[in-house]
Amino acid sequence: MKKTCRNRLKLSLLSAAALLFGIASAALPARAADPIKIGTGMALTGGLAANGKAAILAMKIWEEEINAKGGLLGRPVQLIYYDDQSNPSTVPGIFTKLLDVDKVDLICGDYGTNLLAPAMPVVIQHNMTFFALFGLDVNREFQYPRYFAMQPAGGPNPSAAFSQGFFEVAAAQNPKPKTLAIMAADAEFPHNAADGARENAKKAGLQIVYDKTYPPNTTDYSPIVRAVDAANADVVFSASYPPDAVGIVRAANEIGLKAKLFGGGLVGLQYASIKQQLGPMLNGIVNYDFWEPAKTLEFPGVEEFLKKYQAKAASEGVDPLGYYLPPFAYANLQVLQAAVEGTKSLDQDKLADWLRKNTIKTIVGDLAFGSNGEWKEARVLQVQFHDVQGSDLDQWKTDAKQTILWPDKYATGKAVYPYTSAKK
């Protein structure tokens, strides 16, 4: 009887031990398979929402693809993001929450200079490697060694690189323009862009006859454009975000701006919705861009990505073409992926060190970073709109209505000059 009880007790203890071991064993793979959390803020409402929502869709495509392949380091990846409302004041709180509450493993940036700059102090305090998206010269003041920008305005002086092509196009015209007007919103990106424009104007020998900022909440741009027109500048450089870019283009058409070259830094003219909205009012404008469906820009993988993006765009309510920000939002995560796989680590120092030493293949071309975290070689396109008719979206599915003027390596044609002739 006693022997039987002892045997039963042993069996019970063995069963309990086996159960506990089984639970522990089951828990180990679960911990190993905890997701790698990637955090970001993004404009899902407000003036930058059209692009922000498109960027998130691109990032979700990457997330879906990488998880289908087994994730990173044998773990799934999970995007965690919050709406910054296109408002810089929301950004520090968002990034503090991502890092202190959500405990994300990796951090990538909001879209745009105005939203990246307020994130920098939080990122620096946490010693994180920062994968920033479309910020113009954000690291100029911080000089943070773990900052890496997905931004074609690279090189040692990104602010100047942003408008270099615009001024080189101007200098190549006959007769060569002599005077310049600069109008810029009173915000981070336009300030940086205007700084670069002044440097380029000096090199080009242009005399600045108008140089003023306007409040970001401006709604009537006619007085501003009238003042610029009255200055009789040959070249008009405008640095603006989407809502004011639309207002400025409308005002220029209504007033009949007489400049010989107009554009440069109008953010938003790259969006399908704004192209449809403005239609023929775009004709003649020379403006920056980063990618368009031209033979000279057929990088490996970009067409495949755009097919996936465009198939999802309608149901997501985002830019139906996705030529501007989405390929770069996807490429930003390709850079992150390359660093993690290259180091087989999430260690922030190792990631940053690897990124400074390697060239990464992405759908927007092969990228290498300089000591300031910017692209070693800038690649800001200058394109000219022409022959735009109505609001038909199909006319934007090729490069037929926008000619790449600069740089020569990617050019698809020559400028029609002056602006008034190009509008005809």
C-alpha cells in the first residue's frame, strides 16, 4: 500500500515536472519570436496627410513582404505608428511614447523636415539610430552620428543641393537671368531651402530683389505673388508645403506672373491629387522631384513595388500613383533591413557603424551615407511641366507631361524658356 502511494506520488511529481517543462519549453520559442517593433510618427491628418498615409501603405507592404520571408533575425516585424496630425508639437510626445512605453527596437522618422526636427532631441536622448524620411538638412544643427536620411538632397550641404539643379537650369538659359525673388513659408523646411537658394544664387551671380517669408497659416497668396511680380524678378524660387504650394500656383496663374523661371521648391506638385487639381496651371513650372516614370529612373524593383502599391491605393484612399514618397518610404525600411541583417543585431552602435561603411541596394537606387548621415551623392531632379490638359490622371502615368531637365545623367529633354512661353 505504502509502495503504491509512493509510486503514485513519484508519477504525480514527474507529470507535474513534465508539464512545467513543457510550458517552459513552449514559452521559449514564443519569447524568441516576439516581434521586432519598429516605431514611427506619421501625418495621417492635416496638411501632410496625403503623403503620410501613402508612406504608411508603402511601409506596410514592406512589413508584409518581410514577414512572409520569415521576418528579421528569425522574428516577425511589427510597425507601430501614431498620427502626428502634421503638427510639430505632437512629435516629442509620440516618440517618447514609442521609446518609453511601446519599447520599440528601431525608430524611423516622420515625413518631412518640420516633423523630424522636433523628434531629434528625444531620439538623441535615447541613443537610437534614426532612419529619417524626407527631412532637408535636419542634422545640420544636431550633428548626431546615428542619423541617416532617406532624402535625395544629400552631400555635404543638403540645403544647397536641394535647389542646385534649379539654379543650374536658370544659368543655362539664353539670355541668362539676372535677378531672383525668394518666397518661403516661415517654417523649418522652407527656411533650410531658402538658405540653400541664397547660396546657389550667389554662385549663379543672381541679384536677389525680393526675399521674404509668409506665415504658414496664410490662405490668400495673391498679395504675396503680386509683390513678387512687382519686383520684376527673372527667376522666382518658392519654398512651400502642399497647401500653400497650391495657393501660390493658383495666384501665379490668376495674376499672370511674368517671371522667366518659376518653381524650385513647391512641395505637393508631385502628388497625383494636386496634379489633377491644378491641371494646366502647372504648365511651364520648373520644380524639384525625386522620381517619375522615366526610362532613366528604372531602378531594379521599383516597378514591382509600384504595382503592389497601386493595387492597394484605391482601397486605402491614398495617392493612386505613388511616385513621390512611397518608393522612398519603402526604401527607408530596406536600409533598416540591410543594417539589421548586415550586423545580425539590433545594437544601435553596430547599426550606425555598418550604415556608415556600406552601400545598400534599394528600389530607388544604390545608396551610401556620408559622415553627416545624408546621401553621399545628391540626386534631386528638376522637372518641367508642359502640355498638361484637364485633370485626367492617365496623362501622369508616363513622363510625357513632365520633362527631366537636370541632372544630365537622368535628363529626358531641354527646358522651354521663358516661363510665359512655356505656358502656351
